[in-house]
Amino acid sequence: MTPLRILFVDDEPQILGGIRRLLHGRRKTWDMAFANSAREALEIHHDQPFDVVVSDIRMPDMDGVELLERIKQSHPHTIRIALSGHSDQQELLRAAGTVHRYLTKPCQPDELEATIERTTALRKVLHDPDLTALVTSLGKLPSLPTIYQQLTRELRSPNCSAARVGGIIKSDLAMTTKVLQLVNSPWFGLPNKQADPVQATVILGTETVRALVLQAHLFQGAKGRRPGGLDLEHLWEHSMAVATAARRLSAMAGRPKVEQDITFLAGLLHDVGRLVLAQGRAIRHRQMIRELGDLPTAQQEKSEFGGSHAEVGAYLLGLWGLPEEAVEALAWHHHPSSCPYRVCCAATAVHLADAAHMGFLANAKPDVDHEHFVALEPAVQLEPLLEACTAIFTRGAAQ
């Protein structure tokens, strides 16, 4: 197996020396290099690109954000991790579109190792190198124009409310993804992963969200166009229906509230990979929709792009550090029986809710992964669960 190539960058020699000593046991499985400045790192990376670059943020001459941005432009497939003992809002915002994961100093070796392992393990999910490069280079996703306008108006209001802002963000896939990526970074020091965009907005504060939307432009409106022929309104309605039903299924299974929230998050974002493909492969995606007359299936996406929206979405959310249960649910929401790790409640609920809603829309029998449900212990009765989903979809359609 080819060793994982990792470049560590810090202007303090003692910090680099400490990392080298702490990771000494990894020398057989990791090909590690160390640079004392951003410019030295660029020279080393240019000669033979690395799989992962872990850089300090505050460095003289060229700081870590600029370094990682340059690496993003020249080698978008490289995973970019920021390591810093100091942070402020502006620094965090500037890094938000460039950095995949954030770690704070002092960083324990097991945390550093686990972060690198988790981010690189996602490459096993997404095999196509072109799609990997597409996802790692992504800084923004298309947002619904009406949602974008609502958020802008609320943020400009003198009586702006974090709860109202959070409610608006919750109704949009791209905004939800970016806000949760930001709030779940270690720089906020939260003891648990946040899965609720409303709570995340309260934690971030309206000023941070204002900066994200109006200054950093991470939430860019689609301006009335369909990116890659993708109907964002239809995608949103489907995603909200799946999220609501999946959370209901999780509650029926007696899962704790934190798991219900993560299941809702996974349901809301289960098709976010479609946004990535529609934006990053717009011409080919639009042509597929014209030929098919409907959204392409996961199999058709794999044939055309080398990977489906499920794998693309999981890879993106994994890089951005969202809850692992949500990442797993995205990766295997079409075929949960393929999950190599374990039976995951979120993946089960999202799969069933997604299949039920597609069947509901087509007035057809849901395409359920029966192999997965046969293997579940205790046994699961599908009919009551499907009926619960149908009741939710019917109520939503009547609104």
C-alpha cells in the first residue's frame, strides 16, 4: 500500500519537532515532511504533492490560510487541515472556504491522527480522482434565490433575530451545510457536534452569519437559474420531506434526541451531492437531465461521473467535519446493507424515508433495501414505518 503523504507546516521549530516525535510511530505508514514556513511548504509540495497538508494559521510573511488557498488552487485534491492556537472571527471566516478541518493547539496526537485517518478514509468511499478533486476544491454551493433574499433581508433588519436567521438557514441545504461546518470546528470548543442549524446560528451569532453571507459570500444565490439543470425547489421539498420522516422514524425507534437531530440533518442533506455534481459538472449534468427527463439515478451518476451523489455528499460532509453518523447515512442511504462499519440508525431511517418519499411521488411501491432490514436485530416491521412516512408526506402535500 502506498504510504499516506502528509506535510506539516509551522514557523516554530520546536512545534514541528514535537509533532515529529509524537508521530514517530507512524513513520512506517505515513510519509511525513516538515516545513518551517509557508514558502518552503509550497516548494516541497510543488515537487511532489501531498495527500494532506496540516498548517499553522499564524505565520510571518505568508500565513496558513494563504498557503492552504494556494494549495487548493494548484492541487485541489489535497486535504487541508488548519492547526492554530489563536483564532478570532475574521480569521475563522477567512479560512472557512479553504480549510476542510480545524484543530486547535495544543493538539493531542490521538486527535491529530484520528482527524487525518477519518478524512483520508473517505477516499475509500469516493474512488474517482476527478470527483475527489472537485469536492476538495469546493468552497460554496448554490442556494435558493428566495431563501438567499430572505436571509439577506433578515440580517439587514435592525431587529435581526438569531432564531429567525437559523430558521431561514434550516430551509436551505447549502446554508445548513456551511453553518454546521463552521460551528462544529474545534475553534468553538463545543463538547458535542451540533446538528441543528438554528442552535448553530445562535452559537455563531448573527454577526458571524452576516459576515458569512454578505462578506465571505459563501452562500451565493443561484440567481434564478437551475445549476446543471437541477430543480432546487424540487430538491428542497424532497429533502425536507425525507428529513422530517427520518426523524420521525428515529423517534419511533426510541433513539435519544441527539440521534434524532443527526438523523434529521442526514435526511436534510442526503442529496447535497447532487448540488456538487450539478455545479461542478454542470454541462454534463444538464445533458443527463435532458436525456432522462428526471433526476439521474445513483447508478447513472456512477456511469457518467465515476461516482454518485451519495458518495460525493458523504465525502464533502466528512471533509467538513460533520457528525460521522450523518456522513455514513449519506454514503449508504441508497443501500444501507453495503455499510461496512455497522448498522447505523441514521442510515436506516434516511434510506427508508427516501425510498418511501420517492414511492409516494411516483405512486409506486418503495424501493427498499430488504437485505438490510432482514439483517436487523430485533426484526423490523416495514409496513407501520412506511405508513408513518406516508402520513407525513400526505400532510406536507396538503399544506
